[in-house]
Amino acid sequence: MATPTRKKPRLSASPNSTSLPKELPSFKSLSDDELAHVLGFLPPEDIMRARLSIKLRDFATTLIIPPSDYRVRRYKVMEAMTKALSNIQQITIDNLGFGQKYADGVDPNEDRVKYTKDHITRDITILKRFKKLRVLELYDAPLNGRYAFLFKLPLLQKLTIVSMDCFKWDVFMLSGLLSLRELHCEGSCVEGNIKDLRALKDNLEKLNMHNCRGIEGDFMTLSDFRRLKMLDLGGASGIIGDVRKIRIDDDYQALEEIHLPKRVIGGKDHEFQFISEVADVMLALHRLRQRIPTISRDCYWKLSEASPEWYDVDEYNQYPAPPFIISFVQAGPRVGWRWLSPSRPRIRLNRARIRVDTQSDRGGSCEVNWLDKEPVRRRSGYTTYIQEMQSIEKEIDFYKGYYRPPTADEYKQLCICKEANTD
């Protein structure tokens, strides 16, 4: 016999309390401000997917899209966005993939033209349709030659050009980007004098032209750029100047980071022509670092082999090499600088065999030229100062009493005296 099923109890709530609204909220009911607020949280690719109604599609064409990282790896996507999201503010042009390139510009690299003659050609000028562009990044994009229109974007605030071997441009072309605040350029075929950057004097905040070997000029040309916070000219072999000319109270007032190339007196790896120049340069660098603490002391300079004061020694010499390397040294809060022998492989005669010693030359340090006063006893940092001083003094042996490199005759005499003491 079948068991009768139990009926479910009726809801006791009134009909009015359970009735659905006559019309659910939709995008159609949202105001333009509300739509802008909602879409403002979405990256460009998601906004493209969200355009499901006529109102959304129409609204997206006028929407000012906040800057966000968007890379173009497919040309057709960028082409569609020029119509659907023409007010995008940031875009990154990347490699399109094998067999594709953008149309060659003016004065292209002929070897690259021949290599890419059968590639599918894309139109890079569609970037002009992005009227609100503020950030443009070019990373290994297949561009060959000069493209003047890229330097006529009136609202552009940040331009990045990296690994663009055949992309040609000149510094003076930046004068068309009067709103530019940041320029990051590495490994690019840029040419010209940095004096042409003066058109950007009132707005430029970051300038990175690392390893741009085609540029030239004196870095002090930019000393009155009041908003410049970062300056990286490292590896730019055409840049010259002298750090001693920096007026600590007047020049580069906003600077927080600086990297200077080898040809600048005081720049990284600079080679001095005269020993007498070094003291003033090291003092200037020390004062600059007191104002800009981010400047690294982990740098080295040396006396040029073209200097009339430079000399070499026999490769079989068993004593420290001439101290022609210059570096900062620190003990506790106290900073100074000194001359050092280079750390290099040395060949030594050891009875019947030759041994190669790859360790640093011991005792190859001159006395320290201190730039700060000795810390007061019983003050903070004094104990650390004493401990680190003991370590530094152990490195001063062969050149004890010398605050600068000995002359060639003095060096020979040191070797003779050391030999006599050893015997």
C-alpha cells in the first residue's frame, strides 16, 4: 500500500511581500556618471567584452579610460580599439610575432627592409586615433626608421622606448611633447644633443637615457630643471661634464637619483688624467651624496693609462701593483676615500714552478683621505667606527704613510726596502 505524501505548508507571507519588482535595474537605467564609475574599474580588454548593448557601445567611445597596462600583441585588437575605445590613455606596443611588421618609416635600415620584405605590413599610424593618449610604451616593436607623428601627441606624459634597434629619432623631436614628464629610453638609435631637452624644462621629472650612445652634450645643461627627480645617463658615452661644477644649493634641486657616464669627470668608471684632480672630485661627490643619499658609493675610478703619472710593473712582481684604483671607504658614520691596488691575477715565481694567485693584493691600500671628522667618543656609532677602522688598517701595509700613489721611483724603492726586510 502506497504511503501518502505530505503536503508542503503554504507560505504565510502576504502577496505584496513576495512579489518581484516590475522592472529589474539594468545598464539602461544607469546615468553616464554611474556607467563611468562602473567601467572605470575594468581594464580595456574587459570593457571591450562588456559592450553588450547599444548604450554601452556608444558610451565606451566617449569614455575616458584611466591609464592601465595594456599590451598590443595582436594588431586587429588595436585596430578595433581605435574605434571602440578611442579615448584610451595608455598603450604598450609590443612584438607582433614572426612574419609581421609595421610599415617602414622615413630613412629605414636597409638590411632590415630586405629581411622583412615578405612580412605582413601593419599600419602604425592608427595610433593617431587615440586622442587622449598619455602613456606610450614601445618594447621591441617592429618599427624601422623615423616616425615623426609619434612625437606630436599633445597630451603624452610618459614615453618608453626599449630594445628598438631600428627605431630612429632625434632629441629635438621631443620638443613636440610639451606635456612629457617621463622619458625612459634604453638601447635605442636616438641621436642629438641633450640641450634640445630644454623645451621640456618645466615638466620633465624623470629622464632615463641609459646606454644611448648616440646622444651628446654636457649634463649640466639640465641643472636648472626644477622638477627633475631622476637622471640616468649611464653608458651614454657622448655625455661630458664635471661634477665639481654642481652648485649644491642651486642645481638639480629636486634630484633624488643620478647616474653619470664615464666621460663625465666623477662619473662611474671615470679615468683621471692627473692624480691632483682626484681630491676635489671625491669631495664634490661626497657633498652631492649628502644631499642625495641614494647615490651609491659602490663605484670605482682609476688613473688613466694615458696619464703621464701612470706606470706599469713587471708581471712577475710579487708585491702589490701600483695603487691606481680609487674608491670610497666608510667606517661607522665616517666617510673617506683611498687609492687601491687592483685585484687581479698575479703570476709569482715559486722555485721551479709558476703559481697564479687570484686573491686580492694584500696590503695594497694607501692611507684613507677622510672627508668627515672622527666621531665623538661615547656617541652612537663610535664602537662600530673603531671596529671597522681596525679592519681598514689591516689593508694598509705596503703603502703605509702614502695618501696618494707613489711615483715610479718611490715604488721601486718600496720594493727594495720590502725585499731587504724580508731577507
